[in-house]
Amino acid sequence: MMYVSITGLKTINIFSWFKFWLLAIPAFRGAQKAKGIIFCETKKVKNYHHTLTVWESKNDMLNYKKSSSHIKAMRLFKSIATGKIYSFETNLIPSWDEALERFNNEAYEVLYKRN
């Protein structure tokens, strides 16, 4: 069983857009190299920056969340973006259309504390 995570983040303003990319690029590269990653892509849809990742297991994804690049991005999240996340287990890698449909119907708001 694989573990899928899809996020959708929208930057607050033009200044936060620059900060977002300064943090998002290292975090995305970290995900691409993380243990257990099977699939890792981004796509912009209606002003939301989506990331679709597929992992060998939920534990692999949780270990990535503890990485320095991800933690650094999440520390500043509230000051640069709003967004939602949806994760689920599956036996097949979803298409972007399927993942976005599930995201649009079932995602919950991302709530990170400011540090």
C-alpha cells in the first residue's frame, strides 16, 4: 500500500511569493531525494501551487516531514501562504486529475503555528 499526499498552497502577496519559492525549491528537492519517494511533481492550478507525492509508506512521508528543508518551510508557512492538504493510502499512483478531485472534495486546511 502506497501513501499519497497532495498539497495546495496559495501565496498571500507578491512578497510572500518570493519567500515561498525560496523555501519551496529546497523542500521539493528534498522530497525528490527522500527515502521511499515513488513520485514527486508540482502543478499550478488556479493560483494554487500543488505538490503531489507518492511514498512507499506513510512512515517514509512522516520521516520526510522531519527533514530540515521541510521544517524550515513550515515554520514560515503562516506568513507566506494559505493552503490545504489531503493524504490517503492506495495501491495505484493516482493521476493528477484524480488527485486534484480528491483534494478539492476532501482536503482540510493546513494549520501551522508561527514560530
